[in-house]
Amino acid sequence: FLLTCKSLPIPFLSKSKNVKTEPKLSDYEKLFKDKTVITTKNNFVTAHKIDGKLYLEMPRNIFGREMLLALTPDRTGDNSVCTNGLKQSLPLHIRFTLSDSVVYMRQINTLLDGQRDDVRVQSILEKGYADAIMETYSVKAYNADSSAVIFDVTSLFSGNIKELSPLGTYRPYDLTGRLQPKFSLLGDVKAYEDNLTVKSSLQYSVSVFYFIFIRMAGQPVDVDVTHTLILLPDKRMKPRLSDLRIGTSLTEKKLLLNDGGPISDVSYVRKWNIWPKDIEAYKRGEMSEPQKPIIMYMDNYFPLSWREPIKRGVEKWNKAFERIGFKNVIEVKDFPADDPDFDPGDMQYSCIRFSPSMFDKSEGYIWSDPASGEILNSTIIFHYNIANQLNNWRFVQTSQVDE
């Protein structure tokens, strides 16, 4: 029997030419296979939203580049603890680095500055004031030629970074907010030339105390926010030292020089990078428009009687620019209704926002490049009850001469 079996072909053991084996999928292909994928791309990163999670596909040559990560509230359940458009926290100055199969998000240490063309000084700063690791992400896959890696950043945009909390201060009260991760989710993701915006819906459990008195305890507050991740250019604006005789917003630093002298305090002016469109005319002492004007976009929710006075008040600053040879530097425009790319939460747009809150004040906020002091974004908030403050000011400041 054994001899017979050896001499006969056995069909189920023979190789069939008709059997097709599926090609082995790479980790990159497995990540996308049979899933709902939304992809958007700019010149420094590709974002993939896959089944409710967010993955960044970052080229290797982008690792180490400086970036800013910012947050702006878009919608809130309580304007007293979170105000739409309010830049509550400064952007995080970060860079991503890659080591083996781990991506590190590092907060750039800008405490000290030094002569940027001095290799020795820059080496001292790099070794003595290293960047702190804030988050780590495991590499999920490499692209086909391994020139880029994919890592899951869902947690980064789900509200777990306390330095980017949208909740404000509530003086003289103590406010605490605890994120509720199970009620948080990602929204739309859009890519522009040098920045990426990620929408998120977050929920916080908010408590407000005044000494031992409870004003709010564990109140759920829903907040919709826009995160902006912006790539900073390699060539930055030259910093300008401040002059204490002039009241300006400042970036404070310590300065390490190469001459062996003591580390000293230094402050850079936060300023717009304004350059004349017609440089030759400017040199001749003639007025010139700027290469890039400052556009302030005005919220459509302002009462009609407020709009024109606010516009005139902001654009009146053009008189100051005219004294240094510039014209039409600042322009106020309405929120564009026919531009699908416009997003007041995006860091690339400076805005004048309306807040339907009971605070009787207005506020101004500036986001700038931590290295150079260049202003990248400006926000003005008018709270609804500012009318009370204006009435009080009017009485206190003019009642002596106005019957």
C-alpha cells in the first residue's frame, strides 16, 4: 500500500498554479486598510484622521524644526469660565524629535539666548539648557521609502496638555477644571501652507471657590476649540532690544555672551515685522505701504452701533505708523462670509472678538515668536458689559467739567 501511494500523485499535496496568495501588507498599508480615512497635507506634515484617531505623517527632515502649538476656544457652555476667542495660554514652543521608534515632543528651552553665530555659545546652550520632553509617541509605520514616519497624536489634541487649557481665570475666585476624556472627540482637520488646524470638542468638570464658599461644583462645561500647529521659518526676524522709556509688550530672556561676562537680563520688543513695499521710495523719505499689512477681522456678532466706532478706533493707529513712513498698515475687515478657509480660531488670523459675558472690560492678547519677538497673532476681546465700565469712566473722568 505504501509503495502504491508513493507512485501516485496526491492532489491535495501537489502545488496548484491557480492558487493566488495575497501580497503581504506593510504596516503603512495595514494602517489604512478597510478604514475610514480623511487625509490633508501641507508642506511640512500630512494628517490622517482614521476612524476617529489622528495620525501625523512627518518627513524626517522636519524633525528638529521649531513649531508653535496654540489653542483658541470657538464655542463654550459658560462664558464666565471660558471666553470664545480668548488666548488664555501662550502657544507651546516645541519641536518633534525621532529616536529609534519613538517620537518625542519637546518644549524648547528659551530661558537663555546667546550669540547665534557663535558655535561655542550655541553648544553651551544646547548642553546646559536642553529641551524638556513633554510627550512621547510610538512610531506606527514608515512610508514606502522610509522618508517619513506615522505616529498617533490623538491624545495631543484631546485636551490632555494642561499648558493649553482653554479655561480662564476667575478672579477673585479659584477655578479648577478636570478634563472628562470620555466626552472629548476630534473634529475637522485642515492643512494650510505652513500650519495645521485641528478641531476638538472637550468637556471639563469645573469647580469655582471663594475661600470656603462654593460658587460652582463639578459643573460640566463643553468647549469646542481649534488647535493650530505652525511651522516656524528657519530665517527669523532679527530681535530688537527694548527701551524702557517706551511702553511695549516684551519677551524677557537671559543673555549669554562670548566675552566671559556675567549672564545678564535682556528683553526683546514684541513687534510686527513691517517692511516697505517700495523700499527705494521709503529710502527717499516717501510714504510706502507695507509688504504685508496687519489685517484685523471683526466678529459679526458685534451690535451694529459698536462696529463703526471700533473700526475707527483700531485704524486710528495708522497715524502712528505714518510718523515712521508707512501708510495703510492696519485694516479692519468683517469676518468673510464667502471664504470657506477662514477660521477665526486659526492662528494665522488676527481678530476682534465679541464676548456675550458679564465682564465689564476689554482685553488684548499677543502671540509672538519666542525667539525673535515677531508678533504672529493679535486678538482683542470686547466683553458685553464693557458699556458699564465706559459709563463709569465717563462719569469719573469728565463730571468735573461736564454738567
